[in-house]
Amino acid sequence: MALRRASRYAAACERSGKSRSELKRVSERTRSLLRLLPALVRDGRIPRSIRWLLVIGLLPIPGPFDEAVGLVALGLIAVFYRGVLRDIRSDQHERPGSG
């Protein structure tokens, strides 16, 4: 398993021209964001319409539609609900096993 993961990192590094540490950092950042999404969907301080956009963004819909909707929802949260996002991130860092 670890060997397969190492070869995927090596192949990704060759394709993108980035170092392995850069790709690992992006991968860790993406994982941390994915762990935040369920908490964002359940949080009552974010309007229901934006939470529904997050749910649609998580669905496995073919094509770029779900990714675009998810990015719009995350952009709205990042701009208008930055404090809520900060609270959820701090809660997740205090309890790393949950989520």
C-alpha cells in the first residue's frame, strides 16, 4: 500500500513539475477541508440554501457541475461566514479524531 502511494506521488510530481513536499502539503490541505465539509453542512449558523449547495457539491454527479456548485458554496462561506468557518476549524483541530 505504501509503495503504491509512493509511486502515485512520484508520477504526480513528474506530471505537474512540483516537488513531492508541495504535493503532500496540497493533499493534506484537501483532506482537512474534506473533513470540515460534514460539520459545515450540519452547522445551523450557515443558511440552509448554502448548506444545500454544499450537499449538491458533494454528490457524485458526472461532469463539472457538482464541483462548480461546491466551489461557489465554499466561496460564499469563506467570504460571508468566515467566523463560522474559523470556529469549525478550531473545533476540528481540538478534536482531531472526530469528523
